[in-house]
Amino acid sequence: MSRSKTACRAAYSAAATAAFLSSDASAVVVYSGAQDLSIDQGNLQNLNLDNDAYGDIQLKNYVFTQGNYQGATVTYTPGKIVGFTDLLKYVSALDADAPIDATTAGPEFLGSMAYGPFNPYAQFNDVQDAYIGLAFPTGERLHYGWVRVTINNAAGTFVINDWAFESKSGVGILAGEIGAGVNPGDFNNDGVVDAADYTLYRDNIGQNPDFHDNDDYEGDSAGVVDQADYELWAIRHGAFGPVVSTAAGAAPEPGTLGLLAAGSLGLMALRRSKGHA
């Protein structure tokens, strides 16, 4: 799949959000597409990976008396960052294909990324295409994801290149993983997950048609149009992708720009559980 810059996709529908929050049956890597979003100095960006009502990670590009500072905070408990502690708390700069899962995330939920000589073990002082790994909660369930960034601490620049997360709770993801390049949920194979795909799902509930990219891969769901297909459609609603001739495994496509308004220097995160089940 090309990482060329894409237009922002339409927001997930209310049904998509509800389905994502209610079930993790459909394992899909949800990818943002290339974004290249700059955070102005003195600001933070509250990044909403899963397009619910809550930001998942705050990325900070501050200016302190001693110099420029970049850092990250996973906003809600029990979310965690992939990082380490060496007197101070730091975010790890991950290479592509680094594992992000229960064995690597935590125990901390925040850390410094760069602060010149004042945070001597920071790993993001001058990086291009480095990955932040995180676990963020949806209700009581944790999802794993990554954010790719380019940072120059001395210049005070912070660019969010793109991000992705694993839609199935508890399932790890590799840094940079975006999936197999097809368009899950595009049941009629016209290049977009939309109302026409829902109609195809609705008209075939309980049957076993040869859907393109349906979610009936195993167990009692194999070969049957059922709730798993609806949940896949809901999560992917609005996604664009290639038109292909045969079904394939779950994969990412740009959904919607998962951003909340950038905050000012004084904005602080409230560590609390996301207020939904």
C-alpha cells in the first residue's frame, strides 16, 4: 500500500463507534494513512486513534526555560507507553517491526522524548520515522498501537507521520504494521466501505454468499453472514481501498483523521478510565 498523502476520510458513523466498543471479534489493523501533522511549539496534540469521544495519547512540543521539550502521555488508565526508566521516565524510540504488546508496554504511561541535556537518555532528540508504542483502553479492554514521528529537539519541530492500532483487544501489533493492503468490509468490492455493503450484509444474514473480505474465517462464524460481518463493516465504515478480485486477510485503510483540537501549554491530562463500556 502506498504511503502517499491521502485526504481525510469521513468520520466513522455512530454505528461504527458503537460496534467497536461493544466487541473485539473482528481483528483488523486500522491504519490512518499518511498524515504528516506538525505540532506547533508550545502546543500539544491529543491524538484519538480509535475515533471514539476520547483522546488516546497526548504528544507535546513545549518550550521551557531550559529549552525545547517533547514528550508523550497515554491519557487514560490503564493505558501504557513502551518506555523505560533511568532515574527519569522515557519513551522508547522503536524501530520498524518492534513488538508492541503486553510484554513491552508499561508499566509507565508517560515519558520524555527529548529535552536536550536535561533528559540525557531521551531517544527522540533528532529522529526520522521513529515509532512510539502504546496500549490504550476502550472501556476495560486494552488495544495496542503505534505512532510514527519525526522530531528535531533543537529546532523545536514535531511531526506526526501516521499511526495504526489493532482493533482486537489484547492482540499485539508490530511498529509500522499496516496490514495486507485490501479493504475489509467492502463486501461488494467497489473500493469503499459504505451503505451498499451494509445492505448486502443485511440481505444475506444467516446465509453463506461469497462475500469479498467478510469476517467469517473460523468457528461457528465460518462461511455464514452474521454479527461478526456487521462489526467488521461498522469498524471500517468510510474506508477506501483497492478493488481486488479475491478475499484476503484483514488490513488497514485510512479511516478518519483521529484528532482532537491541539491544546495549549497549560493543558494537563486527567488520568482516569474512559467513560464507556
